[in-house]
Amino acid sequence: MISGIVLAGGQGRRMGGVDKGLQLLRARPMIEHVLERLRPQVGEIVINANQNLERYRSFGHRVVSDAIGGFAGPLAGLHAGLQAITNPVGVTVPCDSPFLPADLVARLHDHLGDNDLAVAKTGNQAHPVFALVRQSVARNLESFLASGGRKIDAWYAALKVVEVSFDDEADAFRNINTIEELKGSEQFSGYKTR
């Protein structure tokens, strides 16, 4: 069984400091779209959030905040999520990618093998916040964060990582960082539903 970790702990700086996961897309919070697409793929979901905790709890899943203060980025969210999940493997997805692939977990799992992580990739671009991660790397991640590390690429460099091509679903990784991108995504429908 695999757990889902939705990363909603950022500050939304490029969107004017708003909580991105709660911004409306097609009259529903972005995180609702993410949860709808992730839920059939996993056995449980944990949401990492550092503000509006009650609002995030209203979506019916456990909410965990970063153990490391100061909005330390997606690795701090992953760390909190790995501490909370009840399965040996977790998949991370960001709250601002409402079109994520409906087969994300299956395809990453097919390639995980004996690696620590399987990371989605389109073209030459890796998408490190779309990753299948073994819970057993939590201690390594904790040490990396404690030493001041924040860059995902630098942490990955010490692990066994496989990149998985999603070139056939490149648009599914579209993330929404600005109000303009949010408006432009209202009509977007170029992704697989199943």
C-alpha cells in the first residue's frame, strides 16, 4: 500500500502570499482537484500545511506541519509527511498541480525497484515534487535538513534515484504559481481523466 503526501506548506510568494492550495479553480479550491485525482491511487492521504490548518482538515485527511520552522520548502514538507504516513512508501504531489496524472503512482511504482525514489520527468525536466519515496529515507532527510540543506537536487544526489518519463502526459505536470496561470487554467482540459 502507498500513502499520498500533498505538499501545501508553502507561502505562495509568486501568487502574492496567498495559500495556493485554497485558491479557486473552476469554483473549487485547487487542493480539491489534487485530492480527487490522487485519492484513487493511494491508501491514505496526509496533507502538509503550515497555515489555515482547520481549513485543510476540512478536506477529511490528516494535516501535518513542518517540524522545521520558517517555511523551509518542499523537503521540510516531505519530512513531515514521511513521519506521518503509515505505509513504507509515499508519493508526493504539490497542491498547485490540479491536473496530475491519474496513473502517476502506478507508473512510478513500476520503476521504483530497489531505488530510494522514483521521480517523474518530462523531456529533460525532472519534477522532484512528484516522487515515490521510501519512508526509510526519512532519517537521511532529517540529517540533510538539520545540516541546513534545502535543495532537493542536492539531497537526491546522495540517494538511489530513478527518473520516470511521462512525456505522453507532459501537460499533467502544469503547476499554477501566479494569478495569471490560475486564470489561464480555467479552460484547460488537455489531460487524461483515467
